[in-house]
Amino acid sequence: MSCNACFTDVQAVLFDLDGTLIDSAPDLGAAADAMRTIRGLPSIEMSTYRPMAGAGARGMLGIAFGIKPDHMDYEVLREEFFANYEQRLTQNTLIFPGVAELLSDLVQRGTPWGVVTNKASRFTIPLTGAMPLFATAGTIISGDTTSHAKPHPLPLLEAARRLNVEPGRCVYVGDDERDIVAGLAAGMATVAVTYGYLGQKSDTSQWGAHATINSARELLQLIA
């Protein structure tokens, strides 16, 4: 754990979803890999999909087929991926170690918590509804809840508004550089986690976060 400035008077904690609270890579990767095997292509190891799981369809289709969003077939393949993923939202998705205990401690402290993710509500609503972990969440902001997604600060500001907490009294925790960019732009304290997917820019020390943690429960040491 590293901390350039530990936090006082924290009134709410907000989290990214995939790669921060839950490990959804097995289901995301499987949804994309099924598209390969049904076409007679060989399966790809989950370890190859995993680093890009936080990028959703863009990341998974990039691994599975080597295409980008500007490819002529991308939109059709993306919808196929979405349909596959909807069928297995929580089949092999796990909660990261220490997350359940962390959230329980926050609730016991009387500190509201919530989720701000770029995952569309099409997936976020049924996924969080199926997992008891999210029963105590004060708010869940999806990628299409507001007119902008991260790294724009608007989703984070909306979460703070719904919790009736000033943005400057919130901590935002995430495993991707865009999480930290969004959090800083919203005027929040920011925490990068190293146990998530990290994406293409995996050196968390370059993201500009106020603190970095290697396990979920380390967060409690920063906001005590």
C-alpha cells in the first residue's frame, strides 16, 4: 500500500465494479471465446482475456478477433457478445478477496458506499440484483445512467448527488487509469487498486492517484 495523502472526513466511498469489487473476467472472457469456438477457431486462454476485461466488449473482441470499434463487423459482433454475456452474467463471476468484509465494515461505520461503472445498465442491474453483495449499496451508476461515461466526472458527481454527499468528501476506488482521471476531475480522493485488470496502462504509479492498495481491506487503513 502506498499513500501520498491519507483521507479524513470521508463521508462516502465509491467503487468501480469490474476489476475492483468483482472478478467478472471469467464470464466476459467466456462470452467472447464462445464466439471463436462456434466459428471453428481455437479457444484462447483466459489469462489472455483477463487484462482487458475492464474494457468490456471492446477489450474482449479485441482479444478474440483482433478488431477495433472502427472495424466494419464490430457492431454485429458486439451485439453477439452482449447476448452471450447476458446468458452468463454471474456464472463464474467472483467477489475479490476482502471486498465483502470491506463493505461490511463501511456499513458498520455508517459510511455510505456505491458503485460507478462504465458497464451498461443492461448488465449492471441484473448482475448486482443477483449478487447479495450489493444489497447495501447506496447507489449504482451505470455507464448509461448519465450522458457521459468515465473518464468524464459526471457519473461520479451524480453518485455523490444521489448519496447527498459533497464530491470532495468522497473516495473513489478503481483499477483503471480512467477511474483515477474521473475521480480527480470530480474533486474526489482517489485510490488505485493493483489486484484488478489494470488495462493497457498497468503502472498504477503513473495514474496520479492519491493512494494505491494491493488488497481491498487495505482501504480501511486509509480512511480510519
